[in-house]
Amino acid sequence: MSGTTADPRLAAPRLAPRRPIRLSWSDGRFRNIVYQILVLAGFVLVLRYLVGNTMMNLEARHIATGFGFLDSTSGMPLGETILPYTAGVSTYGRALTDGVLNTLKVAVIGVVLATVLGTLIGIARLSPNWLLSKLAAIYVEFLRDIPLLLQLLFWYVLLQGLPAPKKAISLFGAVFLSNRGIRIPQLNWEDAHSFALLACAVGILGSVLWAKYAKRRQDATGIRPPVWPVSLALIVGLPVVVWAVLGAPWDWELPALKGFNFQGGGTVTPEYAALLTGLVIYTASYIAEIVRSGIQAVAHGQWEAAQALGLHRGKILRLVVLPQALRVIVPPMTSQYLNLTKNSSLAVAIGYQDVVSVASTTLNQTGQAIEGITIIMVVYLSISLSISLFMNWYNARIALVER
């Protein structure tokens, strides 16, 4: 009716105006602001005192400050490098860069391998096969109770106990195990391989875009275009075509014993192999428990409903259970990735030259300990924040959204 008035109970609630802050000690908000200002001022004063005292002591002992030493010539030898490095020619900056890359080489590969191994062991613990389940449980309980440093030393001593190169253990005549490391065949990299790798990256991007298009098409029409054949063609077929068009080079360099050591091929040093093996096996024992608990967090009715549809156990786990378990698995998995990265600093115990080892030698030679420690802290902070940001993004992407 036109003459009726609106029910006041249906009107939008009015927000009460904010009470102004009174400059009185009886006002709690004013006290909170004063306390915060005092804490901040105290922190600034303490920081200023520490910095001033440090600079005064360094000046009194005639110790140089700053990062100018990074451009100085480095005399330390590096046993394992990714970028070209020559002792007595290259700079400390180049040496530290190689140390950072060595750390990343352990962290990235270690995260991938630990995830795969830990997932398989976590699933094995839930297997109906009694023997497989008990073996997985023994693995987890045994390795988690042994300190990581002790495990690294065990693997390093084990690799050092391999025979000399002349009596190396041969695998298929192409891979050789000795106390000098693991010698493997190495592909002679050419421009065709670089372009094929670029084509693979383009194919991955294209497959992601095609999957998004297929989902939109399915939402709109109910018909989903095929995804995996297109993805296979883009990720595998496109690089193969590029590689074939550019001449299809496929030349491998095999290691060969010459004198007292092997020449040619690629080398996996004992230090790197021991560090990677120890980190992967140790971290996988924790990831296995995370995966097991995540799978058990999914309601058993999901298994029963999928079985009623005629799906076998493998498909139920892959298509129904694991996608739901990821929401429980991902947050604690992030902590394990961070732990693996930070635990790689134990490399100094077995002689692997990561960023901690290289920075420690640098500060011993230059005497600039503060700068060296700062570099180590910044490197690990940057890696940890990058891992956290990526995992938080992925966790938000798979999270359930109420609509």
C-alpha cells in the first residue's frame, strides 16, 4: 500500500559514530597509542646504539666495512660450480653466486624428490597389504628418530667407501660409481636443445590456457573438449618437432677411464650426492606422515561413494581423495619445504660448498664477518619467502570457496 510506512526493523542498521580519542590517560585507545610509540622509540634507540657501537669497534680495529670486497679477486677453490669460476681470477661475488646456485640445486631437486618419495610412503602406510604398510611404518619411525647430521655423515662415509676409479662399479658400461663421485653420460648441449626447451615451456603455458578454456566451455555447454591429447601434443610434440626441424642432434658424451680418473660425461660429487640423499630420505619421512594424515582426514564416505560408482582404488585415490586431502596436506608441507632448504646449511659438515660454506670462507679471508653473515641471512630469507609465497598462492587456489 502506498500510504504505509516501512517497518523500522527492516531498515539498514546504522553504524554508531566512532568516539573520538580523548587525550586522557583514562582513555584506553590513547594509552595503547602511547605504549606503541614508546616501544617503537625504544627499539629505534637500541638499534641505533648497536649499530653505532659496532661501527665504532670496527673502526677502532681498522676493519673495513661495506660490500666492496665482492669485486675483489677470490683465491678460494670451488670444487663444484655452475657458472664458470677460476680461483685467483674470479671475484668473491662470483664465488658467492655459485654458492647460492649450489644451495638452490640442492633445495629445488630435494623438494621434488622428497615430495614424490614421501607421498608414495604415506600412501603405502595406508595400503591393505600388511607387509608394505609395516615397511613404510618402520621407514618413518626409524628415520625420524635419527638426527639429520648423523644421516648425512653416514651417506658421505658410505660414498667415500666406494672403490677407486680403476675399480669403479660399472652400471651398463655407462654409469660408474667410485669414491670420486658418480660419472654419468652427458648430452652435448646445442642450440637445438635450447629451442626445444623453450618450445616445451611454451607448450606448458599453452596447455594451461587450453585447460582453462575447456573448463569454461564445459561450464557453458556441458561438453568438455579433450584436454590431455592437446596437452601431450603441446608439451611433448611441439618440442620434438622443433628439435627435429633444427637437425635433431643427439650426441652423448660417455665417461671413460683415463689415467687415475674418469674423463668426459657428467659428475655427481660425493658431497652433493650425500647431502641430497640425506635430506630427501629424512624429509620424506615427515612428508609421509603429512600425506597419511591428509588422506585419513577425508571422510570414509567419499571412498564408499566412489566405490559405488565402480572406480577402482587407484582412481579413487587419484581423482577423489587426494584432491580433497590437498587442503589438509599443503600447509604443513610448506613447513617441510622450508626445513629442507634450511637444513641444507649442514652441507658444511660434509664439505659441500653451498652459500654457507662459501660465505664462511669469504669472511675468514676478508675479515668482514658482518657482511658475510648478512649475505647468508638474506639468501635464506629470500628462498624461504619465495617458497612461502608460492605455497600460500597454491593453497588459496585449491581452497574451498563458498558461493
